[in-house]
Amino acid sequence: MEASAVGYPTDPIQLGRHPGWPATLGRLRVPGGLVGLRPVRLRDGGAWSAIRSRDEDHLAPWEPFAAGSWAQRNTPAEWPARWYGLRRLGRSGLGLPFAITVGGRFAGQVMVGNVVRDPLWSAYVGYWLDSRLTRGGVTTAAVALVVDHCFGPVGLHRLEATVRPENEASRRVLDKLGFREEGLFRRYLNVEGGWRDHLCYALTVEDLDVGAVYRLIREGRATRR
Ligand SMILES: CC(C)(COP(=O)(O)OP(=O)(O)OC[C@H]1O[C@@H](n2cnc3c(N)ncnc32)[C@H](O)[C@@H]1OP(=O)(O)O)[C@@H](O)C(=O)NCCC(=O)NCCS
């Protein structure tokens, strides 16, 4: 008798697993260090808070509005609830909450969210990195690893990213990875006290003749460890 006939879930997503999660990706060597990705952990709270508390000027212009001051929202005590929510997203199949590591240390996050399977097979990707490690190719390498993972084991067809037009660094990351600009979303996200326009970037499986990681390696931007 099939398990479903006696009331047990057989769908892997109902069982708390979904394709490609949990996952550890990498590592890639770039000028900024040795880059890897793994699921966020409860014990990341200290590093997460230390970086973000110091980096308000670097991060706040790009992140959605939330209640409370920056300092309050980024204390170590805030992390367990956030981590728990992220872990639930990962387990439910709705997201892939990765930590970026550089030289094995927590350095930022790549979030694949809003995972929609049949019929869209789509998700968005967002990211941030410790300001002390920027301009070294770290985020480009991290997102390349995530792109290949999403188009491979996760089975997605399309990835989107939304970026404020003035966010040159983030746009450059997407350009280097071959994301194309598809249009402008008007008053899309409430950032720093106002609803800000965002450019929509996207990449589909067909856009990549080779994997995103292989493309970085071919262009001399990264090497495998
Ligand atoms: C955007 C961000 C993740 C980029 O991380 P990173 O590891 O520095 O990215 P990379 O080094 O892989 O690539 C950044 C590219 O942008 C370029 N760049 C950086 N700052 C720039 C600026 N102010 N103007 C123009 N180009 C800039 C870099 O030179 C590099 O391009 P290059 O390789 O051709 O030299 C990081 O700056 C960050 O955390 N920003 C704040 C959060 C954020 O904006 N998140 C994204 C929201 S959509």
C-alpha cells in the first residue's frame, strides 16, 4: 500500500525536505578570499550582529523598512528569532537561506526567497556582505554558486533580483553574472522612509551557455580551491 493511502505525506516538501536544501556550496577562490556558502546557523548571531551593527551606513540604504532603530534590530538577541524564521523557510521549501563564508568565517548572506515551483519555477535572490570584504569578488562568487545550485539541484528556471538604480555595486554583481535588466518597478520597496523604484534583473537557464561558476573561472575572476 502506498504511504499516502494511509495518511502519511509522501511529498518531500511536506516531509520538510526539498530539492537542494540543505546545501553547502563552494569553495571558490577570489581576490577577497576563499568563498563558501552554507545554511545560516544559530551560532552566527554574534558575527551577524557585530558586522551589521557596524555597517548601518553600508546596508541601510538598500534594505526594506522595519520597525525599531537599526541598533535594536541588529543586536545579538534579534538573531535567534530571525534564524528560526529562516530555518523554517528553508525547511518549507520556500527559500534557501545561505550564509556567505570567507575563509570559513561568517561574512554575509545570500537569500533565495519566494520560491515558486509549478508553473513558474522561479525565485528571487538577495545578498549583503561585510563592508570590510567588499570589492574582492566575494558576492559575485557566492551568487554564482547559488545560481548554479538553483538551476541544478533545486530545479528552478528563473531567478530575479530587484535593485535600486543607484546601487552601482549590486548592479555590477548582476552584470558580471549575466543577469539582464528587464524593467523598472515603480515605488517597489519601502527603503529609508520612502517607496523606492527598483530595477528588475533576471536570469533564466537558457541565458547560460555554461554554468555561472564556470563562466567566472573562464573569465579569470575565480578559481576552484
Ligand atoms: C552589493 C554588495 C553585496 C557587493 O558585494 P562585493 O562582494 O563587493 O561584490 P563584488 O566584489 O563581487 O563586485 C562588486 C563590483 O561592483 C564594483 N563597485 C563597488 N562599488 C561600486 C560603486 N560605488 N560604483 C561602481 N562600482 C562599484 C566593484 O568594483 C566590483 O566590480 P568589478 O569586479 O568590475 O571591479 C556589497 O557592496 C553590499 O553588501 N552592499 C550593501 C548591501 C546591498 O546593496 N545588497 C544588495 C541589495 S540589491
